[in-house]
Amino acid sequence: EGPSEHKHPLLGTSFLELGAGAGVPGWTAMRCGARVICTDQAVADRIRCLAECAERNYCEMKDILPENDERLVNAAKTTVYPYNWGDDVHEVSHALSKDGKERFDVIVGADCVYMPWLHDQLLQSIDMLLSDRGVALLPFALHGNAKDCDVWGIADKAKTMGFKVAILEKQQLTPQKRCMEAKQGLVHTVRLSR
């Protein structure tokens, strides 16, 4: 990596990952210089694993970047928090700014949409945490655990809440197991903005 004349578009942006799981989008944004907050369910092992991943990524960056590099400075501030969608956002917003008033430029909820029974809480959290000029990206596959139309219902719910909704071009990936249907490897992305 190293210093570059061309700055990445995520450099310095505020980036929130909801339902992080392994945190891949968050760690990618961290390496690009974003100010990252990663969240997942308030389950101790999940949060511990996320914190360990954040530390490992930071240590790798420390080995290759000068200490005054903005990407490394922002990476040092990366935070992991337990957060259940729909709950109060006080701790998450205060992790971003001391006064808790700043909102996120980018929110990613990767593979979170397949649970339609949580759409209301997910959208409520995005609504409370997304900046006026921010964008939320919800990439997902249809897992087969719920009716496809119920999973896609998040787009209509988001419109009802006042979000601008765009469906981005889908991407076919190879399903993880041979017994999986092709649709389980087809990644759809819903883009939300104000």
C-alpha cells in the first residue's frame, strides 16, 4: 500500500457496519482510511471476534504505513460495539463524535436483509444513524428461509419511511456449497439515501 497521490473516496468518511458478522466491509473501509464503527448483536463472542479482527487489521496496517498516514490514524480509532437494530443509538453515535450529533456517511448492512421480520428495526437504525447526504448499502442473497417477496419488501418499507431507493446491478457469485441454489449466490444490493 503506502502513501498515494490518489486518495481513496472513503478516506475520512464515517462508515458504519450493521450486523457485521466477520466485518469484511468494515475492515475493507478501514484499510481505505474510513472512520469505522462495526456493530453486531450484543453477543460477547461476536463482539470479541470483531474486536480481534479490528486489532489484527490495524497491526497489519501499522507494519506497512508511516505512523502519520491518515489511513492509519483513522484505523487506530476503529471501534466495535454491540448493537441490536432498533435500539437506542446513543453509544454508536457517541463512538463517532463526542457530542453524538454526527451521523454516518456510509452504512453497510451486508447480508442482513434475508430476515424480513427484522426489516423494521434495521430501517429504523439506518434512519437514526444515516447523515442527510449519506448512503446505506444493503447487499444480500435470497437464502430461501423466507419468501423472496418478503425479503424484497424492505424496498417498499424504506420508501414508506421516506428513503430514496435504488436497486443496483446484481452480481452472480458461486454458491458456497454444491447443494445450494444459484439464487443463494446471486447478490442483490438495495441502495438507500435521503
